[in-house]
Amino acid sequence: MTKLGEMLVEDGIEKGIVETCRELGVSFDETAKKIRQRFGISEKEAREIVRKYWF
């Protein structure tokens, strides 16, 4: 898979996790924690991802 393809897949996974957590009533903070754990990233990066998809 190309680098662009990998980025699109990862973006879709991030979006899906955030949307699913919101639908299930998971808080913003807990969602950021799950993103951080799933991708092994910093808290700041995880919060930016959640903010991006938290409609």
C-alpha cells in the first residue's frame, strides 16, 4: 500500500473510533485516552485527533 493509502486508512480508523465513542456516550477525555493507547501517541496528539472529529 502506498504511503498516502496508509494515511487514509489510519485517518479512517481514527475517525471511526471517535465517532463510535461519541455514539456510545464515551467522554472526550476517555476517547482521547483510547486513541492514545491505540496509536501509541502523546496526549496532545490524541486530543488533536479527537477534536478533529468531535462534531
